[in-house]
Amino acid sequence: MSRRHPASPMLGFSLVEVMVALIIICVGLLGIAKLQALMLSNTGASRTRALAALEASSIAATMHADRKYWAGAAPATTTTVNDIVGSVGITSTDAVLQTSPDCMLNGADWPCSSAKIAAYDLQIWMGDMLTTLPGSTSRIACAPNLGAVSCTITISWQEKTGAANSQEATNTFQSQTYQLVVDP
């Protein structure tokens, strides 16, 4: 008596199943690559914003160190730094700010007045802004505020942004602004 074995189903994967699995894996990997590119773009934007905050904090600390000038003569002072063309314009009622001596050297202007120290500090800060955030525009505006002086530090720059999906425009430039209000 012979036994017949029923036809057993084939074990394993068919070619169609393997192709579908490969397509799903490829789509997933493309999505991960897009997320990584977007993450790198956002990291660069975060870096620029952090540098703007550090530069604003730097000049704010300098303003605190020279309170004699910033809390007294500063209400009429407006300082504009435009790094796009590399020029620096300082307008002030204090003519001493038009030329900034090197207050670190013992020269004819030693000891420096608080206005000259402020001008020197601004000159150093403007040079830092030129190298740290190229293409940025900075402005320091001081005005009396309830009997005290309040200065606003504004830093503006263009930031390249990446698109998160196909509906957004790719690689657009957006204006970003960082403001810090200081009471010297």
C-alpha cells in the first residue's frame, strides 16, 4: 500500500514579494535622507541664531562695563553697522565717536574718556560682527525710558531655509531679526 503525499505548498518568497519589500525599503530610506538634509539645514540656522544672540550679549556686557557713557550720553546715540558692504556708519552727537583711538595703548589719548572707550568697544564689536555674521546688519539705538536709558540692539540677516515638503519653495531666503533690550 502506497501512500500518496498531498502536494505541499512551496516555501519561501516569490519575486513579487521581494520587489514590493525593496520598494518599501527604498521609500523609507529616501524619507530618512530628506529628514537628514532638513535637519542639517535647521542646525545651520540654529547656529546663526545662537551667534547673533552671543554677539548681542557681547555688546550688552560691554555697555554694562561702560555705564558712565551709555547711561549718560547715549540717549542721542544711534550706531548702525552694515556688514554687507563692509562699511561702518556711526552717527552721534558726540563727535569723539567719529574716530576711535586704540584705548589699549598708552598714547597721547591715554587715559581714554568713557566716550572713546565706547567708540573703541563698538569698533571691536563691529569687526567681530563682520567675521561672525557676514552679510548682517546691526543697529544700536538708545533712548530715555522712564528716567533711565534703554538701548535696543538689533541684528538682522538673511537665512537660507530648506523645504520640508514639496509644497514649500526650496532654498528660499528669509529675513531674521534678533533684538535685545539693555538698560546699561
